[in-house]
Amino acid sequence: MPFSQHEKEDRLIRTFSSDVESEELVWHRDKCDRIVKVVFGEGWQFQAENQLPIYLKKGQVLFIPKETYHRVIKGLSELVVEIKEIK
């Protein structure tokens, strides 16, 4: 996995290192809806299928519907996100 992860209450805290190789950040889809909050990160981008990438900003919240292809694009610092899975 291109990240480290731990649980905090009912959320996942996921950290992507600034040293991660871009090739590890692959297109993928998840089995359930997710609400993702950006905790920290400089220069990282999010891209959903058939859309242009958007820069992620601290405090930004994204809704990612299940089975939607998406990826993150490496930035300048580490990236920390908080994920709430909706089952």
C-alpha cells in the first residue's frame, strides 16, 4: 500500500508519504461510498474518472461514490486524509 493507516473512532486516518513513488498511486475504486476530509497536504491533487484533477486543500471535503474510479496525484509534502466509509 502506498500509505499508512490507523483508525480513530469510526474513521480511517490515512497518510501518504512525500517519498511515495507516483507509480504507486494507481487508479482504483472502492466498495462503498466515502467522505474524505483533507487534514494536511501541499500540492496534492484528486482526480475522478473523466474529470480534470483538482488541487486538495486543508479542510476540503470530498464525496466519492462507490465504484467510482479515482486516484490521488503526488504533491510536495505528505498528505493526511480522514475517511468515513458509508456502508
